[in-house]
Amino acid sequence: MRWLLALCFVFSTGCGACKGDPEKCDRACRNYAELVFWDKANAEIEALPPGERDAMRKEKMAELARNLSQGVDLCTSKCVSANNTTDTECLIAAKTAAAAKDCVTK
């Protein structure tokens, strides 16, 4: 959940009257959250014995769903307010957690 809040902070520095595309912002926030979450979760899952991985993957899927339900609306709202098309497009296009993080740390 921290990573989603960090992304919200990046989007909170936009212009007052400008508005971004809510659909693109939602996609950007979700893509960032999923990439960063699964990057860490997959490392944890791979460290487990093979017989325990499926159960942990199911737990992680539920955890991601909870995190998204708690934070994606705030992230999307901040993104729309910031109207930062460059970061939004970068986050949508990102295919790895490292690429997504690079979008918001440049």
C-alpha cells in the first residue's frame, strides 16, 4: 500500500485548473501498483517450497485487490488533478516494476 501512496504524492504536484484523463490515470495507477506489488510478491513466492506457492499466490492476489480498493481512487484523483500526461503515459507503458518506478523518479 505504501507504493500506491508514494505514487499519489508524485501526482499531487499538478496544476489547479488542469484536469487529466480519469481513465488513463486509473490505468496508470493500477499498472504501477500491480507491477511494483508483483515484483516483490513474486520474489517472496519463489522463495517458498513449490507446494506452498499456489496458496501464497492466492493470498497475494487477495492482498493486491485490497490494496487497490483502498488506494487506487486516491491515486487516480491525484493523477487527474496533476494532469501530468508524460508520467501517466510512461506508467501505462511500463512493463516492469523498475520501468514504472523510473517514470516517477525522473
